[in-house]
Amino acid sequence: MEEVTAPVAKKRRHDEPDCQERSEGGDADAGGIDLISLLPDEILGSIISLLPTKDAARTTVLSPRWRHLWRSAPLNLDADGGLSGQERKRISIVSRILEAHRGPARRLSLRSVRLRGIYARFDRWFCSAALNNLEHLDFGYARDGRYYGIGVDPDPRPPRPLPPSALRFAPTLRTAYIGGCDFPAVAPAAAPCFPRLTRLTLYGVAISEDALHRVLAGCAVLETLGLEASSGFGAVRINSPTLRSVGFAVSAETELVIEDAPCLERLMLLDPHSGPKNVRVVRAPQLKVLGYLSDKITKLDLGTVIIQETMVVSSTASLRTVKVLVLESAGPNLDTIIGFL
């Protein structure tokens, strides 16, 4: 890492005990005992893992008691500007951290590193033993501060593959954010299984329909799904016994079908001016939050209620579970709103 200097200490008098002396035999009534350093290594390691990466590394200069803790604490590695304002230095620092760290891996964030020919380095990072049993992955290629996705001309873009080695974390991941990349093809026999993943967000990702459905089928306990500015599929079909929240903002030509989601409570169409055009909910008996609904949705089929361009055209029953409904309309369309209610 970059050389880290400790804060300049105030010059003390000859008769003033230093921090180590106070922690070992200081006067408790004077408040001089270092109680934090008396905590077990496991607790101190958990505290360190909650700090930004650079601040966590700086704890090694506090005292001999803290010198070894950061290297054995759960790793929370964020390759953002906090490590260095220069991307080249950040890349070097990340490599050195992965070489030196011996503790378990908790979180890796590489959202702000640009591709620019370092694909092989990403692959080496993902293969590092320091990242074994990673729990939280936050990864995305960036270019000029933007992700590739809807609204960005795809023709001039270079290939931006997600390293297949990133999928080795599938058995241990709890949350995953993957952005601005091409998701690798997933063969049926090699489809990844995510037995612990509860939150998945794909932003600006190019992924085939088959690969997307195989990934979703491998998420046994998924609770939150975000699919935004992504492409490569014509329809998304949701079958999940655990999913509680879906956020969707994709191509206007895409169809969203909630086939069976007994626990689904929130269905959010995040951008009423994009897609999907067709939304069909076959079974979601716990649905409580629904929106944005706009006239950009050609057809919304909620099983017993069919809506076309914000007009209710067929209704055989009411949606008694929905408590929050968000409508986007270029009004005044008071009759339409009353029809919904």
C-alpha cells in the first residue's frame, strides 16, 4: 500500500506516561486505560472491517497491539478514490493488499476501475486466495464515469467481458452488484449455483435470456432482484419462492412475467419512460407495492385485472393486497386515476 504515516503526536513531558504504559498500568480513575485494545482480536477485527480500506490499514501504526490485526481481520476492500486519487496507484495498491492479507474475505468493490486493458489483472485478483469465501461483490467496468447500458450506442464499445473467475464466488456470495459488462454464456451443465445470495443487481449488463434464467434458477434464497439498463433478452420470467422485491428498468421491447412469486411484495418499474412494455403477473398473492405505471406500458396483466395504456379494460376482481400504487401520467387524467382506485 501507499506509505501510511501516523498522526504527529503532541510532545509529552518526561513525567507523562506513554499510551502503552497507560493501557497496562494507568490510573483507571484518570480515564487513561485503553479499553478498546483490551477487546479480543475477533471483536477488533470486526470493527476494523467496518472502516474504509485505507483507514483500516492505518490501524497498524496505532501500537504493537494493533500491528497484526488488519492483516487478519475480515477484508473490506474498496478500490475507490479513498485508496488513491490516481487509478494506476489504486490498481497497484489492490494487488499488494491481496498479496499481504491473510484474513477472511468479506467485501470487494471494484466499481470505479476502468477496463483499459487490465482484464487479465481483474482475473488474477478474482483468483487470489485472499478472496476465498467472498461474501459481497460489487463489480462494474466504468468509462468516463459512465456505465454501458440503455441510451449508450453499443456499436463503438470494446468487448467488456466479466471474467469467468468471478463466478467462483457463487457458493459464498450473499450480495452481488454486477455492472457495465458482458455476462459469460452459461451452459446448462455449468450453470452457477448461488445458495446464499439474497440480493442481486445487474446494471448495464449484456446477458442472454438463457443465461439470465439459469442464473435466477440458481438463486435458492434470493429476496431482492434489480435488473436495470441491461440487454440481450426479450423476456424475463420470474419463478421464486423467496423473492420479495423486484426493481426493473430495461428495454421497451422486453416482457416481464411474474409466473409464481408467493412472497413478492414490491414490483417496481423504475423508469416509466423505458420498459418493459408488457407486464404480466400470474401469481403474486402478497403484492403490496406496485409502480411506476404509465401509458408507456402497453399492457399490464395482473391476473384478474388487465390494463392497457393506463386504462382498465378488464377487471373480474380487485387487488386487495396492494397498499401502495404509483402512477405516472401526463394529465389531467382524473377519470383514469379514479378507474384505477
